[in-house]
Amino acid sequence: MADITINGLTFEPYITREMIAEQVKRVAGEIKRDCEGDNPLFLCVLNGSFVFAADLFRACDFLNAEITFIRFKSYEGTTSTGVVREIMGLNEDISGREVIIIEDIVDTGVTAKQLRDMLAEHNPKSVKMATLLYKPASLKQGSAPEYVGFEIPSKFILGYGLDLDGKCRNLPDIYVLKEQK
Ligand code: IMP
Ligand code: MG
């Protein structure tokens, strides 16, 4: 796998599609083990999570599972703005339901906290979060996600749904920003 350059920044290969597939399977197994019923509602946080959500949702083969989508935006370029804007809200009735939030990455935790606070107002039975990636050293707010694919250092990454200003979501593998020499 070769380096890629986008918007003047160079990224090197970091997590392969095979490694991702392995962790998706493990996380799905943990979710299936923990769910009490067979109809959890998966809540995919757009845009970044759509690729992970497609794989995780299919790996969680509950008979009555459902999925819905919500959209938040916090990042400009390679840093979090600290302000999370809700761009598309929740339409489903979640009262009494087991809700599993699907995130691509938990960085500062600001998005996760805001989402959990918002969901709590609608009386779900439970809310858990599954994230493909988690940067524990960057967490400033809220609690750690219940299900984590990979814990990673606080570096900017892209691919497999994660973007740099909208680009590179379609890369099947994950890349990390190279240190400037
Ligand atoms: P948080 O609110 O700071 O936890 O960040 C949440 C959102 O920022 C994630 O859902 C991503 O969309 C985006 N984000 C955080 N870190 C990265 C990264 O390394 N690459 C691309 N997007 C990121
Ligand atoms: Mg996101």
C-alpha cells in the first residue's frame, strides 16, 4: 500500500481492510451478546459512519434490527471546531428501545455527549455506542464508548468513511497523517 496526498497533506497506510473486517466481526459479537431483545435500533451518525454502519449492521444479524440516520457536523479540515451542529434530526420514536449509536470515531467526545443527552430526553430503554475508532487521549467530555474497534493515538486519519473536507471516504483502508519532517 502506498502513501496518498490530498489537499497538500500526505497520509500513510494505517489500518487495512482485513484488520477492519476482523474488528467489525468482534464488535458485532459483543453487541449480540449484550442485547436483551432482538430488535435494537441502530442509529448511524452521518456522514462519517455510513461505511462502518453498513458493515456492522449486516454483521449484527438480529431478526428485527432496524437502522436510522442522524447527521452532525463538528470538523473543519483536520481539527474539531468544538461546536457540533445537528443537520438532520431523529424521526423515530425511541422510547423503551435499545439504541446502539454507530460512530466512525470518538475524538473529543463532544458529538457523543450531545447525542446521548438528546437521546436521554426520549426515554430509551438503553443507549450504547459502537465506534470503529476511539482516541482516548483526546476525550474531553462524556464517557468512553461501550464498543470500540480500535483505540488509536490522537492523530488525524481518513478512509473507510472518514474524510478530509469531504474527500477520501471511499478508500477501503484507513490512512494516518504523516508527521511533517
Ligand atoms: P468529536 O465530537 O470530537 O468526538 O468528533 C466527532 C467527529 O469528528 C467524528 O464523528 C468524525 O466525523 C470527526 N473526526 C474526529 N477525528 C477525526 C479524524 O481523525 N479524521 C476524520 N474525522 C474525524
Ligand atoms: Mg462522525
